[in-house]
Amino acid sequence: MTHSAGILGVGAYVPETVCTNQDIVNRGVNTSHDWIVERTGIHARRLASEHETTTYMSEQAARKALASAGLNPQDLDMIVVATTTPDYRGFPSVATQVQVALGAGSCPAWDLSAACSGFVYGLDVVTRLIESGGYQRVLLIAADRLSHRVDWSDRSTCILFGDGAGAVVLGRVDTGGVVATALHADGSHGSILSLPNDPPYIDMDGQSVFKVAVNCVVPSVLEALELAGLTVSDVDWFIPHQANQRIMDHAIKKLGLPADRMVCHIDRYGNTSAASIPIGLAEASAQFKSGDVVVVIGFGAGFTWGTGVILWQ
């Protein structure tokens, strides 16, 4: 018997500390507010304090998602965390630490690494697990703390990244839910965006990342919509990974989507990596109506990308 998987609850957490573009200038970085806005669309980002670890942010977002779903931690069958900034270099995983923090019993818990595409990759995997009938309620979290992985003298990266976490509870639904996903990767582009061990800072070829991203977003969205039996005209909400305002604007222009159908928070939070899509879901979901077609698209280091199509229920 096939079971459909849908989103039962959403939640998000961003750190308290706001870092404006002027704050970055004040750090001695050779840039300006206008220069950053023109190239990225970012006005500010949130920076995690020492106590706001990836696990802590994940827990906060998870509690909100559980409350939104009307569930307790003990109701969960699995916890999955998409992150590339775990608190431990190897293990234990963030997911197991979240399990303890929530008091979720002994349900399976594991991390997934697909950089900024992590949420969509997780959405695909969890949806298939629920559809198989093996699991009923799964907590999917995406969280990253990239402000602690940038060289604050490198203008090309330090202006981009912020910290945060988003979470959804996925479970069995009678109608709607996740109706299609399409995932891809091309490791030949791995060198254009990486996080080396030494030095332990993000290394990025911005122009190359931009070119690869704009070439993969639209085909990915069209592929997923075709799998769902839908067209661009059916899309009510478009939630792209918040990497760069120019990439997002290029995508909706090529797709022919009105600007008011795109959920955007990059101006306030910067690039929160895997967390950006579920943060967008959490912030915009109050406006969604039953039956709305919600398209999410992630793309990032690896190079990885993927799209999910959700019929909101």
C-alpha cells in the first residue's frame, strides 16, 4: 500500500544577533552597503553566538515545527538533519544530539550532507520512507552555522552567509503532500565552492557558482513539475534557496513567474545554506491555502541541486 507524505508542521529559528552591511564595513572589510546590496540583495544577516550551536538552532526550529503539527517529540519515528556545519567534526551527529535535547526516545536519527541542497535532498528521502509505509512521522531539520566558517577578511564570502535553522514534520496524508522531487549532482564542479580542512574557511569562485546555478535551476523546476503533471502556470508559491537575489530574479524571469509568487528573505538573513528553504516555508506558510502548489528548489556545493513540488494540505 502506498502512503502519501505531506508537511504537518513547520518551524524556524534565527539567531538574535543582527549583522548589517555597515557592521561588516566596520569590521574593516573593503566593501560598502550599496556594493553588497547591488551584488547580492543582502542588507543584513544573523550571526550565531557561541551557545547558538547547530544543535541548539535545530532544537529550537524543531520545537516550533512539532508545536505547529500538534505533536510531541515521542511521536516521532525518525529525525534527519541536513547540515554541513555539525558541532562535532565527525560524530556524534547533530540529529542524535537533537534527539536527546527534545527527549524523543530512541528513534533513528542521522545527518545528511548536501550543502545548500540539503533540505530538498532530505525531503526526497523522507518522502520515500513515508511512502514505503515504514515510517509515519519524521522530523526533517536543515541548519547551518556558516558565519563560523568564513574568513572575515574575504569580501567575496563573508558578506554572504548567515546562520539559522528550519524544520518540518512530515507525515502520512490522505490528499496532497509531496507529489514530485527531482535531484541531481555534478561533482566535476566541486572545486568552485568548498570548505577545506586547512584553512577551515569557505572557498568560492563566485562567478562560476553563479553560472552553474542559473543553468540548473530552471530545468530542475520544469523537470519536477512535469513529474507532478503540472506546469509553471500552476505554481502558487516559489521558494528558492536564498543564495543571491540575482540568481532568484533570473529564475523567476526565465520561468515567467510573477515576482509576488516568490518567497524571499535573503535581504534579512543572507544565505543560510540548507536552512533557507524551510525558513521560507515557516515564514510564508500562514499565507498558503489548501491545494496551493508550492515549489522549492535548492542548489549548492557539490555541486548539488534539486526541486520538490508540494500540494499544500
